[in-house]
Amino acid sequence: MFRSIVVKFWLAIILLVILILVAMGWVMSRQFEALYFQQQWNEMSSHGRELAKILSKNHDRGLIQREINFWGQISRFKIAVVDTKGVVVNSSDMEHAPPGSVMDPPELAQALAGEEVIFKRYHQRFEQDMLSVLLPIRQEGKVTGAVMLHSPLVHIYDFFDRIQKTIFIVIITAVFLSTALGLILARVLTVPLLKMNMVAKEMAEGNFHHKVEVKSNDEVGRLGNTLNLLSTRLNATLQDLEGKNEELSRVLNLQKDFIANVSHELRSPLFLIRGYTEAVLDGLAARGEIREKSLHIVMDETLRLSRLVEDLLTLTRLEKDGLADILKEIPLDSVLEKVYQKFQHLAEQQEVSLVLEARRQLPLVVGDEDRLAQVLTNLVDNALRYSPSGSQVKIKAETIDKGVQISVTDQGPGIPPEDLPYIWERFYKVDKARIRKGSGIGLGLPIAQSIIKAHGGRIWVESKEGEGTSFKFIIPVVVQ
């Protein structure tokens, strides 16, 4: 029973109504109590001040007694006048506070000190809770006594009891009404949800032809429209799955190419190393010149294998551990200058103009100097390999919002649009579309991307066939 959304919604409405009404009842009761007490205090204080003013100007005890009796009758307060020792001089209540008796509550000292005192508590003399006001009587600037006004709290308590009973009756009535109205409202609001649930079950079974009948423009109606839209789009998605087979085949082929590339990159140097090593061992490369050439080839291929293994290990370390533990504040100026000087001679040999365009004293960045130099080295090396003689390769650094942007731009053949999404994949090469000087293993760009991501930056490429390519990346600056 309690699993039904109708019952849950109905119970939630009833509980909410009860909580609201109880809270409102309590707040209203407290407000009424505070307001009533405040009115009573104000009235008692007002009468007390008038009486104190009269007593301060009059010394006739008989006249004073008549005044007290008069004020006691019109106000229904119990009034007593005491001297500085607490002895009752005049009283409107001869039974509980006859003249000559002593009334010295702790608050009397404050009244005799010239303060107006208001308090409520149980009075032993009156045998009930009383609201009391004590005011000083001044004659010729000197306090000669005090006026005490007492009002029984039983009338106030009776009034509050009536208010609380009325609030309780209102709460009970509201609960009954909310029970009936809540059940009706719950059914009205949840019936569309139950219908949506049926449509959702049909969708789970692959039937997308059922639709929700929307009759309103509220949240429930919008939910129905969303469900209908979801059904339509899922149906369209299922129909488009056949068109995705080509993409899936491309991914599978890419995986096969990855394995083939790794195998090729390992097989070629191993084949050469084995061949020349056997030649040396068999004595076919016995002469000094041939033997030295063979050993150089073996060394070159060994270094090539080492670079391949090191690049793969670098990628693995970056993806696993990142660079957070070694990042520090570094200047980019020195990194740019070192890479620029490193490739200056190679650029001259290839008749390519290598240009460094960066303002002095770039802001400090958070990074690792060696890794950033590795990124720049990869990008500049690629740019020079793809640049024809007479062209230009530009390294540019500029400050942007919260970072430094560095770009390496060449005037080579560009990258075909269909290859751009895949250049960051391991061993992916576009040599078939670009004339490249030298050979690479296709790990430079993936390593560069991993390094920049580990720095909290981003790297991207902009390229047009026949116009050149520009690799750009952003490194965050040190926050001052």
C-alpha cells in the first residue's frame, strides 16, 4: 500500500499541512502571549505612573487611600504603597496586603533606587502567579517609597487556554479537510505519472510508438513532453545505429593499426640490429671501416628503440602519476630561448627561417621546465620536418587572461581535415598526406598533449591544407 505514489503523495501533503499548522499555532500562541503581556504591562505602567505622580504631590493618607481604592476599582489591579522599608502604607487589598504589613520583594531595591521594575512570578502572599509593576515615588527629588501594582495571571492563562483550544480545533478541522483534498489532489497529479510509467515500460521493451497524452503546461505536462521527445530521439538513434557501423569499423581498424605500428617500430630496428650484429660475428664486417659503420647502425637503432621505450614509459607515467608533485614557478623566457637556439642550426641547414616572437619578462607559470621544453622540442621538430625550403617557422608567446599562450606555426602542406581528430592518438601518422623530412614514431603529439594536460592547460591545432599548421597551447600563470 505504502509503495503507491498516490498514497505517498497524500501522506506527504497531510504531514506538511500538520507541520505548518502546528508551527503556525505555536508561533501565533507565543505572539498572542507576548502581545497580551505587553499590553498588560503598558496599562499597569501607565496607571502606576499616574498614581505615583499623584502620591508625590499629596501627603494626606486618607486622600491617598481614596485614590488607591479608585484606581484599584477602575483597573482591577491590586495596589499597595510602601515606604522605603517595604512597610505597606496604603493598600487596595486589605485582605492580602493590609497597612502595616511588610512587602519587600527582591525587586523593591531597584524601585527604591529610582527604576521601574516589571516581573511575573508566584506570590506567596496572594497564593497565585502575579504580574507585578513597581514604580518609585519621588517627593522633592527624593525617593520616599514605591507603588506596587499586581495583576493575577489566572485570567491571562484562561485566555491563552481558550486560544490554544481554538487553534487545536482549527488544526483538527484542517487535517480532515486536507485529508480529503490531499487524496483528490494526489490522484489528479499522479495519474499522468502512472501513464508515463506505462509508456516508459514500453520504451524499455523497445516499443517507441506509444506517446503520453499531455493536457497541461505545468511541470507534469513538460515531463510528458520530454518523455515523448526522448522516445522520438531514441527511435531515431536506433535507426541511425547502422550508420555508426562505419565508425565502429574505423575504431577497430585504428586498434589494429596501433598494434601493427608498434610491431613495425620494434621489428625494423631489431631486424637491423640482428643483421649487422650477425655480420660482425660472422666476420662479414671484418674490415675496420665496414665494422665501424655496422656498429654505428646498431647503436643508432638501439637508441631508436630506447627512445621508443622511453616515450611509451613517459606516456604511461604521465597518465598514471601526472606532474603535480614536481610543478613549480618557472620563467618561460629561458625555455623558449633554449629551444630556439637548439634548432637554429638545423633550420639554417634546411633553409628555413626560424623566428622567436616573444616579449621579454613573460609572467611566471606553474610547470616543469624540462617537460615544457620537451613539448616545444616536439612541436618545433615537427614544424621543421614539414616545412619546405624558403618557408618560415614561428615560435610565438603572448600573455592572455590567466595564462601564457605559445604557438608554433609552419608554412607546410597542412593536415587534411579528416586526419585532424586523430593526430593525438598514439602512432597515428599523416605521412601519406604530408611530405616529411625524416621519420618519426607517432608519439610526439600524444606526449605533448599529456604534458600540457598535466600542467592544467590545453593544446590544440589549427591547420589548412596548402597553407600550414599552427599548434597552440596555454599554460596557467602564477596567481599573485
